[in-house]
Amino acid sequence: MTIVTIDVRPPENTLTDLAQVCTIGQPDTGPRISFAIPALLWQVLTARRWDLLKALTGQTPMSLREVARRAGCDVKAVHGDVHALLRPGVLTKTAQGKIVFPYDGIHIDFTLRAA
């Protein structure tokens, strides 16, 4: 079972973690999709896009039309949302043009602190 962690972390933290793995061989913590600030996470992962991720989680690659059917939305709306998730790398496409979210689960990890 592959679970992706979606988190909020500054890019320099991600680069530091990568450098540690390359130099001291620290074990990998698994797949991660990171956003620099919470506002960016919420801009990309809207409520409707969460529904798409739920429809795609644990599934084989599927056509845009099938994603729309499973999410209960029209194809035109899903088209825009899928492309919004493709740009930051949340979703990918196969060589045949099918949509892929290659994970069986999602873990959200961020801390909200007082200003």
C-alpha cells in the first residue's frame, strides 16, 4: 500500500532533506507532495479536486470521462480541475493519455501556528 504525504513546507526544507538523503543515506519517508505555503495548498486542492482525488485513489489509470463519471461531475469541469492538478504534479498522465494518481491513500501533514 503506497500512501502519499501532502504537506506544507518551505522549499529550503525539502532541499535540505534531499541533501541529507544524498549524503548520509537517511531512509526515505515515502512519496511526498509539498506546497510552500498553506494558501497554495488550498488554491490547488479545492473541495471539487479532493472529490477527484477520492475517485482516483487506489484505482488504475482512467480516462477523463471515467474520472468525471466516478466523481459525478461533467467532463468540462473535470477537464479544468484535472489540468490544475497535473500542473503541480499531483496527477500524472500515461503515454495513452489516461489520468493517474498512483497512491492507495493520502496523509495530510501541516501545522497551523499563531501569527
